[in-house]
Amino acid sequence: MNILIVNGSPTGKNSITLCTLRYIKKHFPDHKYKVLHVGQQIRKMETDKDFWTAPLKAADLVIFCYPVYTFLVPSQLHRFVEMMKESGIDFTGKYATQVSTSLHFYDITAHNFIEENCADMGFKVIRGLSADMEDLLHDKGQKEALSFFEFVLWNIKKGFSQDLPQVKKPVKLKKTNPVGKVIDAKAPKRIVIVADYSNSTDNRLENMCERLKNVLPCETEIVNIAEFPFTGGCLGCFNCAADGKCIYKDGFDSFLRDNIQTADATVYAYTIKDHSMGYRFKMFDDRQFCNGHRTVTMGKPVGYLVDGNLDAEENLRLLMEARAQVGGNTLAGVASNQYNPDKEIDKLAESLCYIIDKKYLPPKNFYGVGGMKIFRDLIWQMQGLMREDHKFYKKHKFYDFPQKKKGAMLAMYLVGGMMRNPKLKKKMNGKMTDGMLMPFKKVIKDK
């Protein structure tokens, strides 16, 4: 069988994720393997189509191999997926799967992205392997890698593939109506709309941004990232780990900090493309790693303007909420042009103003709590390298390890001991909830 490994890591042959495929290749030598280093050679592939189309046509199985970057695949691999879909190659009947490495921080949204796009292209999709970065160094991880590939081969032999949700029928998108600028001298706040107009059709997204800008009663700036002179996507080189300075000299790190993150609120505006916010936005997201793992806009609201059939994009909706949750931002709303864009945009504007004025910040849900606990453990372990992250996490008391709560642990030992005593257990029967409610009764007691 011809197996093509699409290596999405910007580090190329030095990819940790690729080591898993090398290990698999070593134990399954009866197949022909070829590697495309799309993460490192994306610029070459944009100008030399034959370099990558021939291997894709010859492949029976395509394995997407990548580290998870900010909820999805690296921007370079995102771009390659876009190129695959534009190539006109018929992938019907070919199999596809994926291998990723990460700290399991939203690996689910990355895998969903690959699966959805592979289904679009006609691939038969087999569920992939999501591994921790160090899994391959241990017996358990090695066995899991080999078991995964055996499972892939078994599926191909049986002709099985994953059943993916059917895409909903697109709705006819509504036009946004222009409106004059609302002026309010009492609103000195500043809001930035970060937009990508490169995929917009008939100025739909531009019109949505202009309406939001005009109904917001404060200074509002639109930044079109399609025009920013990015040198390239994040290289995963950790050059910024010590001082926050990106190895690229295109000025993005300074522009991000001085022009975008200084705003009181941020609205992201995009046209849905390939089940995501688009390749350009992925590059924008990845390059924010110059801030390390610090939630530098924590407490500020965010919103979204979406051009496209959002109802059909469950993974994308999850991703938008997760970005806000992990960043410690209040999600003011998502306005799309599916049904009533004018009403939704006006509602988003009012919500942004209310949240800024009242400094409203609700508690995090699972997306935010679970995501930050992964980073909490990572930064604690790597504090010697990620010093600025460590200082930030200490300052904001993110190191909320359960072993620090010695009083609560001792109390549970006492309760556990009492519950193991038959006489006390009988006496306490039905009264456990009374004890649990005692501290709450003090709070809600009428004054």
C-alpha cells in the first residue's frame, strides 16, 4: 500500500509528531512510505504544484501528522488543506487518518477540522491518534501507536470508515444594511474589529464590519489582517519563550500588543472557509504565541461577526466559545448573516458596551477550566524556560493545585472516618446534605 505522510510541523524532519510515524514505519515495513514536509515547505508547494499533487494521487492512505497549535492544525497545514481542496484531485475511495501530538489542549477541535475537510474531499476517514508529546518515550505510548496503525489497516481491509455528520443544507445569506455612525461622548472606550476580508464575497463581511463600527458608540477600528505583511506562520521554534520577541522581523508582535491588545474589546470577523476561520486567521492565532501561554486580554469581552452557514459548523461554534473561555474573556455574542444580521449586529454592539461598562465576567465553564488546568501544569513544570508565563501564572493565582488545599483534604479524612464507623454512619444517615448546606445558609440568610 502507498502511504503518504503529510507532515504539518514547521520543524520538518525534526518534528516530534513525525517520530511516531517513523516508529510505525519501522514496525510495518511492508508498505511504501513517502513524507511531504508541508509545514516547512508550504511556500515551495504554493509555486510548485507537481511537487505535491503526484504523491497525493499515488497514495492509498494519507496520514496527516502535526502538532496541535491553538485549537487547530498549524497554519501551514491549514493552507495545504486549502490547496488540496482547490487542486481538483479526486480523492474518492482513498483513506485518510491523522496523528497529532499535544498536551491534549483542544486536540478534539483539531481532529474534527481534519475529519470534516477530508470528508469534503471524498476520503474515507478513519479516526486518528491523539498522543501526548512524550507518549512515544514509554512502553504504553509505543503500544498505543502500533495498536492504532493495526486498527487503521484492519479498517482498510474491511472497507470500514468513520460515519461523519451530514453537512446541513446552506441557507441563503442575508445582506447587511448600512447605518450612520452613532456618536456618544460618554463612551471613551476603544474596540478593535480584527477582520480577514480575503475570503469575503460581494463585500458581505465588509458590510457587517462597517455596520458594527457605526452602531458602536465609541472609537472603533477595523484591522484587515489580509493586508498585514506576515513573513510566515509560527515556526514552533520557542525563540520568543524568553523575551516574547518573535524570530520574524515583520513587526507583528509589536503590532499585536500596541494596536489590538490595548483595546477594551475585540471582535473577530471572518468568512467561513474549510470549516474554519480561514488560513490567514490561523496564522494570526499561531503568531500570538509571542505572548506564550499568558491570557493577556483576560477580563475583556470578545465577539464574532461570521459570514456563512454557521448552523452547519458545530466544531467551529465550539472553537469560538473555547477561545473566549480559555482567554478569560466574556463572549459578548456571535452575529452571523444567516437570518437577521442587522438585528444580531446591533445586539452584539449593545452587549459589548454593557460588558465593558459593567466589567461583567461570568465564571468559566468546562472549556475554560479544563483548558487552563492543562497549561497550569505545563507552566509549573517548565517554569525554568517559560519564566514570563510562570510570573503571570503566580500573579494571577492560576496555580490552584488541589494538594495545596490541606484543610479541605483533612476535613474529608475526618468525614470519611466517621462514615466508616457503623454507629456514626447510622446517626448521620440522611443528614449529610444538611452539613453540606450549612455554609450556604449563612450566605442566603435574610438580614
